[in-house]
Amino acid sequence: RAAKMLVDDMQALGPVRLRDVDESQALLVNLAKDLAAKGEIMLSDKKGEDELIY
């Protein structure tokens, strides 16, 4: 359900500038790295080998 809501939101936005997309993506990457440094989330550099399901 969340994925459908995200797709709907993206479609409602229409075209956006590439610069804005790049800035937003960099912000999210930095946020994820900060959370990982605090131990609040775990980031894996391997694909599929460290999958955890709770």
C-alpha cells in the first residue's frame, strides 16, 4: 500500500528538475549514513547476503 501511495504522489508531482532530484537524493543518502553511524539503522554493502527479516 505504501508503494502505491508513493507512486501516486510521484505521478501527481509531474516533471521535476534533475538538479532538485539530485539534491533530494543526496540529502537522503546523507541522512541514512548519519543514522547508520548512530547505530539506528544498518546499511549493507553486499547484495542479498545480509538480509534480515523481523
